[in-house]
Amino acid sequence: MEHTGTDTVKRGLAQMLKGGVIMDVVTPDQALIAQEAGAVAVMALERIPADIRTAGGVARMSSLELIQSIMDAVTIPVMAKVRIGHFAEAHVLQSIGIDYIDESEVLTPADDKYHIEKRPFTTPFVCGARDLGEALRRIAEGAAMIRSKGEAGSGNIVEAVRHMRAIGDAIRELSVAPKEELMARARELGAPLELVAQVARDGCLPVVLFCAGGVSTPADAALMMQLGAQGIFVGSGIFKSNNERLFAKAIVDATTHYEDPKIVAEACRSLGTSSAMPGLDVRKLPDSELLATRGN
Amino acid sequence: MADRVPAIGVLALQGDVEEHLVALRRAGAQAHAVKQRDQLDELDGLVIPGGESTTVMKLLQRFGLASPIVERVRAGLPLWGTCMGMIVASHDVADLKQPTLDVLDVTVRRNAFGRQNESAEVDLNVPAIGAKPFAAVFIRAPWVERVGPGVELLASREGHGVMVRQGNVLATSFHPELGGDTRIHEYFLSIVREALRIGKRSTAA
């Protein structure tokens, strides 16, 4: 008896990535730099979020040639992004054997109402969320891993903090709520009662929770881990800094030892005078340029 | 005199640490996460969990944990590696120049059963823990390609070794920490208790 694509194996790969850093890369060389620095996985894409912002236009699934060349270059798992609701892109990525699919607000949504029904896929999905309701809706659709959305490509951690705190606060509230309140809470959250009751009982999501969107320094990574993230996605923070190798390694070290300020300080010191990516004030971005509000 | 409760450390640089801590406690051990060198001293056994082997091997070297672990294991400390832990414990990795701790005389092949789409739950015969098959979870799993002298093969899948033991070192290419069956955790604790008894006898002598 052999069963592939079960919840256990789909959620299981995310469990193996815990405590690690997943890095956005746009070339096989960058993927090797990420692996050498200690990344647990890479996200293969044509442009990092900061460049997607600058380029404008429609951002789609990356070229398969590029994704394949990155899969061939490294031994760690490779993830790739599809547009929200674009199940055909997801079928394509599953067929080439990608390890994880990110149904991502960083790409231009293909469907402004519905996300992909993810349960029938053998390949696991990770999805973004700004709050507990959004996280549980994605899990109900079959997501095997959740990441806070943050504001991708902004170099600004404020949105990731807001989303991670929102998820954590809502879980803590549920875990002390009397049973008779759960149905009303499920309605408020817009999430299935079974999942709400499970979170109330366990005090955590039924899948692994990473942080994404705005991490650009080792201290940012340590902050998010202490706020309850089980691992970190870094998009533009590494390859938009002016020393990618140093930043990659320092963010890995700070994620591993997030609770030890001496080691986080050492990671910061290792950067010398290199500078982090330039950041954006998210409050000054027009609504049309916000990525986190895509999908709900 | 009753045996004391063994203290097991789970290497916590990266991977599914919490899952092992929970399973070890259910199997009757004290268990805690280990990240620093000085935490190795108090242990009766060490688990290297599932995770990414390239990442963890780099972190072991970067934070000065590789040599102390090798020293302790060579001196008899029971070690169990699951999946990533099997790769890290092995002598070498087929077709890759990947550094390892080299405390288990086997050659492993990484992602040997395939990438994530081939990850699977499999009913596995493990005679060492009883007749009932073990529901084994394989995730981008390695297999054992070569076993050295003195290495016992405890389970195979499709003709490839997936559970081996060499004295105080146990390795599984699957994840007994996922799912509720704690028989392999109990089996590891029996290795730990055996080592504690031998240690006590040699101290008494």
C-alpha cells in the first residue's frame, strides 16, 4: 500500500522546512548562493517582487525553462508561484514535478473571486494570509502551508508584523473561547467550524506558518520568529541588498538562533557596511499598488 | 533499582523538532531541544530530526556542533537520524560531494524515491518492532545504497534499505515522528536504556 499526495505528506514537507529560510531566486546561480548560505528551499521566479513592482504590467507564472534550470541546479526543494485562481498554471507546475506551489498575490490574480481548489493536487500549496479567517479559508481549500502576506517587495516589515500578530492574537482568543461561541466565531472569521474548533483545541494552525513580505535584515527575521513564525520567506531582501552572500547567510543564522541576541548581533555585524535593500513607506503606496489586498 | 527516565535531545537547528519532542515524551522519555554545544553534555541520547541536510550540515559546522557530536557518538552516545538525520549521520552521499558526520557506515542516495510528488505513506514491515506493519511517511526520502560491515538492515522498501542500525546509531529514511505510532521511538529508547546499563556496569567495574 502506497499513498501519495495525502495531507500528511503535503503538510509534512512544510514541517521539514521549519526553522529555515526560503529564498526567492531568479537564476540557477542565485539558487546555488541560497543553498550555500543554508536556505532550506528556493522560490524560482523570473523577477523578485521589488522588480515586479517596478516593471508593472501583468506578472504570470515564470518560464518553465527557468524553473527547470533551477530545479536541476540545487538539491533543496524548489517552489514556484502561480496566479491566484489559475489552476491551469498549477497543473503545469505539478506536471514538471515542482515541490511546492505558491498561489501568490505577488503575481497578478487570474480570478478576482475564487482561489484554486487545492485538495485534488498531489503537489502541496502554500498561500498567503493577513488574518486567521483568510488562513483557514486557504487551508479549507487545501493549502498545506500558510505564510503571512506582509507587503512583498517593500523592504518594510510593518505589514508582516501586522499580519503575524493578527493571526497569533486570533488564535489566542479562540483558545480561551467557550465552546458555545465557536459557531459565531466561525461566522465572523468566515471559516469552517471544524477548522475553527481544531484551532481552538490545539492553539495553533493545523499547518506550518511562515512569515513573508518585507523581511530584509537578520533582525527582521529574528523579530518574526519571536512573533510566532515557524520560518521565513525572503524575497527581495537578499538579492536587492548590495551583498547577497552576506545577507543570505546572516538571515539564515539569525533565523536559526532567533532567541539568542548575541548570535543575531553577530549576524548583523557580519554584514559590515553592506546595506539592506531600500524600503518603501507602505502608507504612501496607492491602493492599486498594494499586493497584500489581492485575494481574500 | 528502577531505570531512570532517559534524557533525549533533539537537534534543533532546523526541521521537525517539536514532532520528535512530543513522540519521545509519549514514548516515556524526557525530551528537549538542543541548539548549543554545552547542551550535549547532559544527554543520554540524541535525535537528528527531519529537515534539509545541506542546511543542517552547514549549521552544524558553522556553530561548532559537528565535532562534539561525532566525539560523543563515537564514545557510545545513542543517535537516531530520521531522513535528513540519516543523511547527516551517513558515511557519504551517492553522487554528491556533501559533507556528513560519518558515524554510520552507509552510503545514502538523496531524494532517491523522487521529489515531493512521489512522497508517500507506505505500510512497512519492521520485524524489530513487531509483526504489525508500520505506517511510514516518506518525504523526498533517501535510501541506503551501501551498508558497511556491522550495519544491520532493519527494513526495506522496494528492495532498498530504509532503516538501519550500527550499534548505538539508528537511522530511518522515513518519519516515525509524523503520525501517532511511537514504536520506533520506543525501540530507540531501548537502545538508550541498553547504553545506560552498559555505562553503569563499566562505571561500577
